[in-house]
Amino acid sequence: MKKNVQLREFYDSVYRKGERSHYTQFRLQTQDMPEEFRAVLELLDWKGKDVLDVGCGTGDMCSYIAEMGAKNVVGIDYSKEAIAEAQKKHEAKNLLFQSRQLREMEGEFDIIISLGTLEHMDDPLDALKRMKGMMKPEGELVLTCPNWLNPRGYILQTLWHMFHAPITLADIHYLTPKNFDAWADDLGMELDWFTVDHEWGQGTKMVEDFKRRLPNVVRDAKMATSQAQIDEFLAWLQTCVVPFQGTEKHGGAVGVYRLRARH
């Protein structure tokens, strides 16, 4: 199993080359912000709040939050390359970027966010406990991570569990709302959740993503699967799955999780 410390060089190399040369157009749209960013921004009132972003990457989300009137926004990431890029891209009086680990952080925050990071951590529950320890009494914790309860997830998880095919480059865990329900109980916190990007989870965007992803999975798993077979499967998805795309609570490609103190 991969360990988080082994991913540092991977992410440093990603940020050195530039995020857009690595992440697909589905994750970093050129015309608009990712749907998960928009969902998180609309979820809370950021004005006058002290905010911590754990695993901030190159700081785009921190910048959006600062622009929405947060009092102070601190973004941390263990990739020095990411923080160097964030400091070059974004500058504001209420914005601070630091290259440091979560375990090194201190302070109290009204809102702590961590977007697309728990699936890369060795012990997600321990990370959540550390974040909870830095929340103000009425603070909130917002997280996102890939959600696998959709056709995209069922297909990729089948490849992983039955054939050990490498379906992602950096994920250590494949999380669902069931994991977050259990963690909320362990933390003694109230959980609300929903999913976004249904088109990626079960629609045409899923098919377009698979056109790029499945040949790589087949190649890395050394499967005797031809491109013609992949194309036949993609055509079946387009014809028989996409027309039935729904908007079920669990059907999106990204889960958004909001944790608060129980009253």
C-alpha cells in the first residue's frame, strides 16, 4: 500500500510541471471553477471568518475565500512546490500560505476545509481529529473527496478489487459517505453530505474521462484488453447508461461533507 510520505515527490513533480499538464479538463475547467469549489463556497458564510485550508495546493480555493470577505485565510500544503506557486499566483492582506504538515499546525479557526486530501492520508480519522482540535466551539469542517457510489465508481472499483488494476495514481483510500458516517460518530459530530458533478459520475463526462483513463488502466495492469474492446464498452456506456443519468444524492463523482459540533 502506498504511504502519504511517498506521494510528496509525486505532487512536487505535478506542481513543477503545472497542474493543468497533469489533471484532466474535468478537474480543472478552463472556463469556470470546479463544481466542488462552487458547492463549498456556496455552503457557508465566509465573511469575517478565520479559515484554514489543509492541503491547499496552489491556493485557488484560498483566494476565492479571501475574496468573499474572510478575515484571515491560511493555506497549508506539504508540497513546497505547491506553496511556492500559490505565493506567486495569489496575494492579499488576508491570505497566508505555508509549507507545513497538519500535525505542525496550531491555532483556532471558524472554518477548516480540506478538499480532495483525506483519500491521500495514511490515517484519515487521525487527520480529522487534528482538524477538530483546531476548530472554535461553533466552528465547521468541510471536506471533499472522490465518491464511488455511481456507475463510474462501480466500474473502477470492480477493476481495483477484482484485478488490482491501478485506477488512480495517488489515492490510498476509496471513500464513500459510509466512511464519513462512521467518522462523524467517532468524532461526536453532526454530519451533512451531498455529492456534486453527477455528469462525471454517470454521464457523458464519465465516458469522456474513461476514453483517457481506461487505456492507461489496462496498460498499467498488463491486461490483454484491446482498444477495440474498450471502444465497444464505451459505446455501450454512452448508449445504455448515460440516458438514465440521475441526480440521486449519492450519484455525483465528488462528495461534499460538512461536520459540526452536536448540540
